Amino acid sequence: MSLLINAVVREQDMLVAVDGEVDVSNAPELREALDEALAHAAGLEGHHVCIDLSQVPYIDSTGIGVLVGTVHRGEDQGVTVSVERPQRNVARVLGLLGLDAELDVRSAAQ
């Protein structure tokens, strides 16, 4: 399954919607898209990137590493990053790894 990534400017931030399984084969593509979003968000009033994982049924350790790296690069650039609406199994893995707070994981209700 291929990975689809759509980045759009919202009112004061960037939304990066990811669709598909994230694994070692396509993690570099995700990293590139997130780096572009960070650069763009640095010029926006909100200085924020939201990564929507609602259409990601699976993410491996390489993909999780991309998310963590994006948060750290964002901090260096003055941009905050959040992960929005992860599917239950993805949210569970992030929680088991203790990454909820670091990735600012937000459910659909937030």
C-alpha cells in the first residue's frame, strides 16, 4: 500500500494528513513532507504542525522515529508539533512507548 501525504495550511497552522501504512519503505517520504511542513509553519502565526494519523492503520518503529525526530526539529525551529486522531492501535503503541506527551497526541474529541 502506498503512502499518501497531503499538507495544507489551516488558519494559523499546517495540517499534514497521512493515509496508509507507515513503515521503513516510506518513512523517508514522510520525513521529507514533515520537514517541509515545519519550514512552512515557521512562517505562520501559530508556528504549529498537526499530523493527522486518522487514516494510518499501522506505523512501525521507523515511522515513530520520524514523528519523534519531527518534534525535536520543530523545537529547534520554534514550531510545535502534535499528532491528531491516531487510530486505536497506533495510539496504543504510542502510549505503550510513553510517547503520548512528547508527541502531544490528541484524540478526535480534543
